[in-house]
Amino acid sequence: MPGCRKRKCLNKFRRPMRRRDLLTRMLVDLGMTYAESFGGLKAIAFLREKNVPEPVITRVIGNDYPLY
């Protein structure tokens, strides 16, 4: 199978994601759906309510979605 041998060796022993990281990723996906449907402000409020870290919110929502 083609690919970088070093990367494959590093990924072989990579530790699985923590439960908190998986949950945050799922909430961010849901927040992005909220942003597309209801606007950025509602998505930001939802993510803050769920205790998603502020740097993650600013990186994901940013200025890409309308704030209505």
C-alpha cells in the first residue's frame, strides 16, 4: 500500500482520541449545522452552553456564517 512509511509507523501506535475530544468534535459539527440554519449567534450560544472551549468556537464559526 503506498504512503509515507514514517507516517504509517507513527499512526500504528497512535493513542485513540479521548472521549472529551470526540464529544467536542461532534458538538462542533452540530454547531456548524446550527450556523448554516439559524445563524452564527445561535450557534455560538449553543456551543458556549455546551462548554466548548472559546478558541475552538472562534476558529470554527469565525466570520464564515451570518450573525442573525
